[in-house]
Amino acid sequence: MARASSRSNHPLPDLLAPGLDLVFCGTAPGPASFKARAYYANPGNSFWPTLHAVGLTPERLPPQRFPELLGFGIGLTDLNKTEVGSDHELTPAAMDAGSLHAKLRRFRPAAIAFTSKNAAALALGLKAPAYGRQLDPLEGAAVFVLASPSGRARSFWTLAPWQEAAAFVDERRRRRERAA
């Protein structure tokens, strides 16, 4: 596990702005993302191809272009902003659900999508959340639990919850266009 020196010096700062359609939340960057200084940068990670496949981005973006997601109404954060590594290498005390809740209250996104059941369980205080949209919102945001895009979790992969989150965003975008 690599340890970042401080939150402000972390190589992957939050990508957040007020009123986003959707914020993706993982546990912490893996070693490849830490090295590349880009979210979901491991070549075996299906995050970027999936964003395009479900229609959240008009093209398949490479990880280094992650700041462009704000232009699509999408943000990025992690529960652990002080460590780097696979989930089993991270310190439980560094998982900061309270900070995530504060970010949601501050930025008020329409939805939060956890990119693994582990991230969702830690943030929501649940043992085993189901994939898909959750019944209860989190700080006013609709909650989605997605199958992990990590290559290590390929045996649990399902596109359906990603499509459900994308449909939520698409409907929100259509409502905005009709109102304009």
C-alpha cells in the first residue's frame, strides 16, 4: 500500500462540482491509477469502456481525460483519499464515509454510484447491498450500487446496474432539455 502525504497532495483529487447528474465513488485508487494520476487507469479496468457503452460519454475516453467528465455532468471521488491499493490492503479507519456524506451535502448531485459493493457497504453501513438502485437516498442523492469494473472482479460483472444508472442520468438530461 502506498500512502499519500495529505488529502490536498493526493494524486487523484475529487472531481466534483455543484449539481452534477452522477458521482462515481470507489474505495481508493489502485496502484496503476496512482502511478498514472488518473481514475480507473488499470488497462484491465472496464470503467471507461462501460461509461461509453451505456451512453454516459459520447466516446470512449482514456483515463487521463477524466477531468472532462464534469462537462458530461459526472464527478468522481473515493472513500479513502489518503491511501492507495486494493481493497484488502486499505486501512479500515481511512475509509471516510463521513467525508463522502459532507461532499454530497455540499455539492448536491442527483445520484451517487458506488463502483463496487464494498464501497457501497462502507458508505451506506450495509453488510451486502444489492446491485442497482437502492430504495433510500443518501444525503438527497439517488443511490446506485454497480458491479466493480476491476478486472479482478470480472466473475461478478454485470452491466445491468450501470445501464440503470445511465437511464437515470438520461432521463434527468431529457427533463432539463424540455425545461429549457
